Amino acid sequence: MAEQAVETLTEAEARDELARLARAIEAANRAYHTLDAPEISDADYDALKRRNAAIEARFPELKCADSPSDQVGGAVAEGFGKVAHRRPMLSLENAFAAEEVAEFDDRIRRFLGLAGAVSYTAEPKIDGLSLSLRYEGGVLVQAATRGDGEVGENVTDNARTIADIPPRLTGAPEVLEVRGEVYMSHADFAALNARQAAAGDRTFANPRNAAAGSLRQLDARITAARPLRFFAYSWGELSAPLAATQFESIARLNALGFQTNPLTVLCAGPQEMLSHYARIEGQRAKLSYDIDGVVYKVDDLALQARLGFRSTTPRWALAHKFPAELAWTELLGIDIQVGRTGALSPVARLRPVTVGGVVVQNATLHNEDYIAGRDSRGQEIRGGKDIRIGDWVQVYRAGDVIPKVADVDLSQRKAGAQPYAFPKECPECGSPAHREEGDSVRRCTGGLICPAQAVERLRHFVSRGAFDIEGLGAKQVEMFFKDPTLPVRTPAEIFTLAARDAANPLQKLKNREGFGEVSARKLFAAIEARRTIPLDRLIFSLGIRHVGEVAAGLLARHYATWEAFEAAITRATPGSPEWAELTAINGVGAVMAQSLVDAFQNEAERAAIDALAAQLNIQPVQARGVVDSPVAGKTVVFTGTLEKMTRAEAKSRAEALGAKVAGSVSAKTDLVIAGPGAGSKAKDAERLGVEIIDEDAWLRLIGA
């Protein structure tokens, strides 16, 4: 397939691509983890995350604090009690090529400063639902799904119905959290669907959906009637180690009564890892359960401890995924969708085709250059073949929430097919659609007068992570936006809705289609309940580019109050003290800072923000508790050469102790650790009066 390579992206293209990927990944996470109704395959999702990471690696200044690279799973569904994991349930870094496996091994050895070989375990990656089982005194006391990695769902009663999960253990540590995967075999899945169909009930799309839906039943009797299985492959909190290595620990879990995968082996290095990958891939079709790759883990648990974790993944593990699938179908038409920022996005309407077990009807076409068969620099892609309505096109489900068109079969092009003319005007409001130099996206210039942009902004405002107003979803937003007598076209107007309805001499909301007296009253009550809102949710709701949920939380915890936040962003300009403070926040870069400043300096946007704030009771947000260590909450900077550990290990250790590691020295820096060769950062620290210590003093300070 042909695709605009990451190395050819301009900064503007990369920024837009990251925003698109963030939306796609957020939607996929919610569908997969929260709703148990995935819209894309694992291969699609992996490709989204992989492309996102590649762009961030090339443009690190564009990485947002709420980057999908730093997120795990999805929100906890309603209906279950919440369980805070004592140790986060993280996701895994993915690889797709043999070279990446070799690089993983090189990276491990570089991080640890080792010249010799490292041993790894290799095991099939089960396509199921992650589950954590907590045993105390040998008794199963709690079972929880992964959720968002920090908080999961309490499914204890359901887990007790699974035969592979022992209710009691003999010889286990006093506290033992066993982690693994709930799955359903192919034969059991087929039998379950046959029973569902015979009873006139809904059938499941695949074994993973069946397993997830069965485990997350509010009635445990339904779960008990479903043929669920469980493989143990890891652990969380322990009161005593299981063994000294990963391989021996898995054997210990098996001895305690858990099913562990018999295809787990010990490998001496990358070549043996790849050989085992090939063996498992060859057996994939013959296995009785679904797998989507092979997981490699550093075997020595002491080395795992030194390697530690990134924000969402352990450094000592890698998931080597199997490749995705392709299919051919007819392009029936091209629609143009207008997004919240005015971007005109072409979407292919396809004759339905099954790709990787999922029926595909829509696909992204990226932008007008992609349709024309060229990249942003005018270079040919797909051999210069353009895409025309009526073409027979290849669909590759690995580039978006909806797949993408990868190639064109010119031998089947219809006579008279015309090149596609990309619109120069917004199809929603008729405003000119301009394309700035260096930007791959054509954007509507209508701004707030464009109904598509306005509606998308309102939909974001009422979305789950923002105001999340019950009874005011995407459908209702569009209805109120178009309503001539009770319009809602700005967020502030949501909070005047009840008063305007009461004063409306014409048709009341309770008398309109889709509403009654009870539903109207409930909507007004739900809106009123959201008049009091935490600062972080308000910041996220504003829909400012590059400011997602995580970034909003960082900003809210730093400034604490709306008044402080509003004053700082209003006065922040490059070079000002407020700008220096803003960009010194861990996770906030210049791109995000400029986006915030632009929003608050835009006259129309600022008026909308001020009108909204006047309607609200904005609650301050307190800083999170930090771990108990001498450096918790402090901002530290490493400079020069470290001799006792690698820079990566030092940074990881500092972050694990609750410190913030910054890349530059400012007045907000608490401590600089300077090794031989320290240069400008040490001089900046001296000038600002920041404490400077050497590596030995640092190690003594943290008790290493």
C-alpha cells in the first residue's frame, strides 16, 4: 500500500495528523474497552498507535500531554463498582517487524548498560479481556477488569463462575494479584452463537466480544452459563516474590492451580524470539483460541525492576503483532466532512466488503493530495495513480477508525471516469475553503458561522470527558442548534435553556417531538447539575486544539483555580513570565501553550469562553498526592555525563519517586544533577540560584 510517509510530513501536516489520530484512538478505546463493541480490528488500532508514535518521535515538540501514547484502555462502564488497581494494569509497546524486535533488545541492553545477552520469555498474545485476581490468605477476594489501567470494574462474582480461576490457593503469598486474559475457545464460541440464534438472542461478532460481554454481565448467572476460560501470565501486588525470573514465576502460577499457556518458552536473544514467533504464527490457525501476536518479556525480574515503566507501558516487554489484512471493493462516492477545526476531510463510500472479519463501508482518503496520487511535496504515491469514483480500490484496515483506501486497480477503471475535483468551498456553509502553504488540509474559513464546526464544538462540549450532560447527546445538540425558537449555538446558551424555555411564549420544550414533561424536566435538572464543574473538565470542554483530558488535568492541578488559569493564559506571550511558567509545566510544550494563548486572544472565542464562565460555579482542582520520597513533587534536571547509571534509567528512577524531570532549567527547577561535561544547564542553574549536586549526592538522596 502507499501512504504519505511520516518523514515527508510538514510540521503543519504532522499537527493535524496527530489531532486526527487522537480522535480515532479515543473513539476506538471507548468502543473496545467501555462498550465491548469494537469498531476496528486490533491491527487497525495498532497501526493508529504506531503512526502516532512515529510522528511524535519526529516532531517531539508536537506531543500533547494527553497523547494516545500515554493512555491505556478506556473508561469504566456504568453499572459496575470501581476498583483502583494497586499497581497499574499497563498496555504493551507493539512491534510489527523483525528489525523492531532487534531494536527492542538493543534498547534494553543500552538502557541497562549491558554488553552481554539478555534472556526473554516468549508467549502467545491472547485476544481476550484482561483481568486481575486478588487473593488474600489464599482466598479470592476481588476480580477487576483493566478499565483505564488505573481503575477497573469489580467483576468478582462473575470471575468466581469461571472454572479456570481457583477460588482458593495453597502455598501462595499472603497477598497475590494474578493477572491474565479471559477468553473463549472457537468451539465454545460457535456453540454459544448457535444457542443465542436458536433463542432469538443477539449473536456475537467474534470470541473476544463474546468473552468481554459475558464477563461484564450485571447478572453473574449469565456469566456462569457462558464457557469462559482464563490464562494467567503476570501478577500485580505481591507480599512475597513468586520466583527470581519471569519464566519461573509463570511455572509457580501453574503449580498454584492456574492455567498458563504451554507455548511459553525461554529465548536466549532476538533470533530465538523471532524463531518462536514464526512457529506460533504457523500454528495460529490450528489453535483453539484467538491470538494476535507474541509477547516478549525480559526474564530476569531484577532487570525488569531496573528497567521500570513508561507512562503506559513497561520497558521490559514487547508485543510482536501479526500483520493486518487487505481487500478490494468498489468506490461508490466521496463525501466531505467538516470537523471542529474546519478541516475538510474526504471519506470514501464503499461497496460493503469484509476485511479482517469486519464489514467495511467507509474509508478515509486523508486529503486532496492523497486522492490525486501525490504527497504534500508533490511526489508520487501509489505510482501517481489518482482515485476516482467508480474505481476498484484496495482497502487496508490499519490507518483510521474507518479504514483507508490504499491502492487502485486501473485495469478496472470505467471509461469516462473523471478525476475528483476537491471542493474549494465549504459544503456546509459555502465559505471559501483555503489551504495554507505547507498544510495538507483545506479548511473552511467560516469559523463560528459554519454550522458544522459549531455543532462539532458543541458535541465535544457535552462529551463524556467534558460536561457529560445526561439527555444532551450529539442528536439533541444538533436539534437545538437548528431550533429557531430555542437555539443552542454556544456552550453558554445551554445554561440559559431552562430560563429561555420558561419565557418562551411559543411551543415549550415539553410539547416538542422527542420530549415530554418528565424528559424536559430531567434535562433541565441535568444541565443545572453541571453548572458546578471542576476546573479540569471545563478546560477540556473548551475544545482547544492539543488540549485533551490529560493536559486539562495538568493545567488544572498547576493553576488550581479558574481565576489563576484565566489570568495566566491571558497574559502569557512568548518571553513573558507567564509563558515561562506555562511551558515549564511537565507535559506542556510550546505548541500546546501557543494553542491556549491563541484561543484566549481570539475575540470571538474569548467572548464565548467568558460568557460560559459567567454561567458556572468552577471548582478548584487540588494537586494529586505524591509518593513519599525526598524528591517527590520536585522538578529536577540531569545534565552532563552520568557514570553510575544511564540517563534513561536515572530519569525513570526519578519519575518513579514522584519527581518531575525537565529538559531545561528555569526558576521553577528545584534541583540540577550535574555530571562531567555539564554545560549551559549548570550555568543557568548557577545564575538562577538552583541547587546543583553531583551523581553520588543524587544517589545518596534517593537512597540508591
